[in-house]
Amino acid sequence: MCTAHAQSSPPPLPPSNTIPKLAPVVVTGVLPGPALWKVSKGDHVMWILGLTSPVPKNMQWKSAEVEHRIATSQAVLKAPSLEIGVQTGFLRSMLMPTKSDMKNNPNDQTLQDVLTPELYRHWRMQKANYLPGNESVERMRPIFAGRELYESALKHHGLVDQYGLERTIYKKARRDRVDIVDTSYRLMLSDPGDSVRSLDKKSMDDQRCLGQILDALDQDLAQTTARANAWATGDIDTLKSVLAQAQQDACLSTVDDSPFAKALGLEDIEHRVEKSWISIAERALDQDTQTVAVLPIDQLLASNGYLSVLQSDGYVVEAPTE
């Protein structure tokens, strides 16, 4: 749980020359990304593209192979995701209250109130680098403040999220009149208002995540840049090496057993998201002669990832040749 630490004024910022400047170089130009994984059963084939985020901002993705596979496929499976909706008298899905409804600390508290003094000093140092003059972020819960800081730092270091690449895939499928299949797991809430209100009384237990993001920024996102560069150049060996380490930004994309997750009924959600994707993927493999799918690259490289489940269910999995 977060502990309040009232202070009369923000602690002084340490001198900027205390921050190590590793200045990792971001690759640019026309780049291939990783080759496709192949999953098959008999003469039915699924080609899988692994994505990571972020990616180099000034890269042009050489997507000819993926576009060819899409053009000759019956369906494109979207990446696994979680969709939260509302259970009413009849089944109807609608958006949860927006992030702005729950992104701020309860009871008008600021980050200075809820963070430990040491973590708050660390926050102020990196905020001065990447969010100077932004005072509204001081009222955000630590995880949302960390995301805001992280996204600003990405731009500073020549990185962007990968959603542009994912949208390119779906745009190509629409242009070729190929079915786009939603694979999301749908969590239905009986009263999302109650769930959001309960968050006002709970800690999201997210100081650890903010600390990880600040540590990554101390190193100028060196690990994140190495991962992005390896993906862009199709360097699978380096990707495996980087992903074998704990990812400093992993907490921004995973759901854990925090009080926040429990308030929304999200226990074991990652397993449920996986089951949804696997079920839909196996149905597509059984029905269609060829499909294209999108997965996080870490799931393609992990020994216990989604591909291991498909393999154990009798499908043949082939990694791209080096």
C-alpha cells in the first residue's frame, strides 16, 4: 500500500550531471523486422509476426513478406488483448470509464504525498528532464505518472510505440478483403461504477513500477533501445539476450495481482487472455488453409509462451531460419 509522506515543499533537484548519459543509438532507414514464425497442421498454415514496443521512430518497415502472406490468407488474427465491458440485463459490451476517471490519486493527494521521500526525489529529477513545466502530472497515481513520463522519454530518445505497424497490418488486410479476427478476452463487469469507486479507497500498489521506469530512464532507456533496434533489424539472437533479462518497462504492459487488479476482478487475467487467443488461433488453423497472426515477440521466444501451447496441442512450430 502507498504511504503518505507530507512535506512542506518539493525536495531540491540533484544536479543534472549526476545522470549517466549512455546515449544509445537508435537505428534508422528501411529495416526488415523479424522474419515470420510458421505454425502448421497438415496443409493448414499460420504465419505469425512478433511485435515489440517501442520501435525506432525513423524506421521504415520492409513489410513485403507480411503483406504477401496477408494477401493469400483467409484471416488475420489480432494481437491478444483484454476488453472490459458491462453486464446488463442482456449481454452488452461498452467501454469502461475512461482512464481519466481513475488516473488521479484519491483525496486530492499528490505524488509528494503518496511516494516515499527517496522515490519522490528520483521522480523530480527525471520529471525535470522529460516533463518540465507539467504540474498536472503531480496529481496522477504513480503508474499513470510513470507512463506519462515514459512516453515523453521515448520521443526524446527517438522511439515510438508499435501501434503504427500493427495498424499497417490491419489496413493491408482490409484492402485485400481479408477477415480481421478479434482475439480479445472480454471481462464483463456488473457495475463498473462500483469498481472505479472502489479504486478511490485502494492503492494500485504501483510505486514499484514507477521506480522501475525511473531506473530505466537513469540509463537513457538503453535496454529498451537495444530491444527496439534488435527487432527492427531482425536480430533474433540479440532479442533473446535482451528479453532474457527482466524488462524495466514490463510493468506498464502486464496485469498483476495488485489491489487495482483485484478491484476489477482481474485475477489470473494473463492466463485468460492467453486461453482466448489460443482457442481462436486453433479454430482458425483448423478452418482456414492460411492465416496471419500477431503476437508479442516475447511470447514467440519464451520457452513457455503461446507457441509452446500450440506445440503441445499437436501443431508443428517452426522458427524463422537465421
